[in-house]
Amino acid sequence: MYFTRRMISYRLDSDHHLLINTLSGALDIIDAQIYKTIQGLVAGDLGAALQLRSELEARLRKRLYLFDSEEEEAAAFQSLFTAMKQRQEREPLQFAICPTFACNLRCTYCFEGDLTTGPVKIMTEDQMDHVFQSIERLRDKFHPSSEARVILFGGEPLLRPTHSCVEQILLRSAQKGYGVDIVTNGVDAGHFADLLCAYKGTIKQIQITLDGPQEVHDKRRLFKGGDGTFEKITANVQRLLELELPITIRINVDKNNVDSLPRLMEFMDERGWNLFPNFSCYIFPVTAHAQEAAGNTLEEDKLLSKVQLMFQGEGKALPAFAVYGFKVLGHVASVIAPESISLKMPPLFTYCEANGLRYFGFGPDGMIYPCGQTIGQPDLAIGRFYPEFELHENTCDAWATRSVLTIPECKECAIATLCGGGCAYGAYKRTGSMLNPNCQSCGAVVEAYMDNMKDHLLHRYSGVLSLQERAQPCA
């Protein structure tokens, strides 16, 4: 008899614990007696195994806590991994097209650094031909059953000089049946309004960054000359919302603006943005991958604790915008507080689309990149699309196979399927190899979240002790 090591537990009160089975994704509230039995099973206590009631044993096996052997658990883990890969094939492949690497802003924490400071070099029509040919070649080679989704990225894709290039990308995407997401700073978005409206059926999301109320935002996201951008961006957001375009506000958060979040939420409420069905927003922690951000970033568990106090209070579920950026919470939050994340998220075997080679970036330099954060760094490219198509097979394999099954430290980690091994680019920047994990404060984030969810769980699932005969599981 073997009890899984892929489990973490949290004490809810003197008589209840929450179990999180990170192999199967099961969450279960148990009483003190069952918890004591489980502790014995984990320790390999023969007495605990002999005294195990048949009904409880059956439930433990059904929920993938209990196995005949460690090998049986490993086989179940591999089976779940295979199922998740099959699920991924039903999700769109992401193809990020950068019309230019140039940008009209100089944000204080930009991860792209000097890449955006050069002249405005725009992708040529010949390059664009090669991009759309490469999309089909890459899809046929790696994921032939997946649909394609185009992302307009940069630099800044919506610059006035890129208008004709953006028009061609939207036209070709519409002809191919590709959905399009746009990642923009929003400053010149109004100039593109008529074009965007013409392709309203093709555009799935327009992401615009707003980092706080005006006095905060304008210190972080500013023009090259130092002027702020808040008024231009918010006017464009209002216009695009009224034109029924799908707008998502991203709020990049660090030490310098976290305390202003409630005021930004008040501003959006006053503008009535939350009343638009085509509006959403989310917060996202600023990473320290860029030297400019170093010293201002907040560890994710500390950031989460601040956000919980601002928007949750004791024992209440966080609103959706506050949870989305904490990837490690995705599955747990979607189960115990589905109002936070309505889409039930499965356990993670990979961190993001880049792992599994489901993201490809194209720049005006003719290179193909495996991750949005690697764009413009030729030494991290996986090939080129122009002037000829070629792939670096060994580099492609490294990105394609990176998962919690191939990262040695993740193989025995209890929370590996909550974090998916962490960001590959972050691991590369931190250790020099993307084949290492990038754990950061994942365990502390889950713990901070659970510390404030205890009352919520006990109230919401009162009497639901999922490993007892009469009860139903949380998940």
C-alpha cells in the first residue's frame, strides 16, 4: 500500500484539514480522525493500514491518494500527463507577430530594454508572406490538430507607421480564419479604431495596460520625453469600449503601485467600464527578469497578501481580476472559489504555452522565438522564417519537452502540478538553463491564499467532509 507524496494539507480549524491532491486535482475536507489515519499511511505505519476501513480505502483509491505501489502512482501520473497533452491539442496555438520592435513609450520596468529604442523598422510585405507560410508549416510540424491564434505584439504594434502592416495582418488572419489578440499600450489605439471595427469578428481581445490612477500611471508608463500617457490611454479605452471592441486592462503591479489599486478600481467604476460586457481586467506581478525592475518587485506571496487585504478581507473569495495573475492558484481557486475563476483549471504539467512549443514569435529581424519574453534576443531563437525557413531542432526539442516530468527537481515536488515547473525564461535568467525549475515563492503563495480562505471553506462546505461515506468532494 502506497500513499501519494503529491499532496499538501492545510489545517482549517481544530477538527478539519483541507487536502490538495496535486496528482489528480482532488480537494477534500477531512476531519481530525481521518487526518490522523492519513498521517499514519504517509509514514508507512502498518497499523494504520491494517485499521483502514474498507469504505475509506475505496474513497482514497478513487481520489488517487492511495495506490498498491509507487510504480502504480507513477503510471497514473503519466496517464494524467498524456490526458493533459491531448487537452492542450484542443487549445489554439499562439503565433505572435511583431510589426516592429520599436515603441513610443519608455516604461520604467520594460523587460525588452534597449530593443525598443532603435529606429522604427517595420516588417516588410515579403516578410509577412513568409510569416503566414511559416504559421502553417509550424502547425503542420508540431500540432496539426490545433487551431491558430495570431497575437499582435512588439515593441508596440499599434504605431501610426505600422497601420498598413497591421491592416495586412488582420486581413490575412481573417482570410485564414485565425482569431487575433492585440497587446498594445493603447496610446495610438484610437488612430486604429476604424480598422479594428472593420475586423471586429476576427479580434478576440485587445489588451491595454493601465498601472494605476493618473498620478501613479504617469510615473511608470511615459513618453520618451517624460510626459504621462494616462489621459490618452483612458480616452482610447472609453472609445473602443463604446465601439463594442473586447478590451482587457492589464495592471502590472510592483512595490511602486500596489497601494494605488483600490483607487484605480474606483476610477474604472466611475467611468462605468465594468458595466460593459466587453470589458475585463486583471493584475499581474512585475517580474525581475529586467534589470530595470530589480528592487521594485514584490514576492508573489507578499503581493497576494496585500491584495487579499484590499479586495477580500477575512474568509472571502477574491474577485477574478485579483486571482488571474497568480498562476499557481489557478486550479485551487477554480475549485474552492469558482467565482474567482469560473473556468475550472486542470493541474499544470507545463507552465505556459512556450513549454510544449505552442507559442511562436515572429519579428522584423526574421527570427522565430519560443516565448514572448525572448523576442528580440537572437541567441534564444528557435529558428528563422526569413529569408529562408529553418529550425534549430535541438532548441525546439528543449522547449517542446520541458515539463514537470523532465525537470529533475519537479519529479518529486508535491506542488509541481500547481506551478508547472515555473517560467522557463525566468529559469534561464536566474540559473543559465531553462531546464531548471523556477519555483520563486509558489509554495508561499498557496499558503498565503489558504490562510485567508479557511473561514470561506468551512462556511461554504460546512458538513461536506468528502472522504466520509455521506459526503461529496470539493472537486
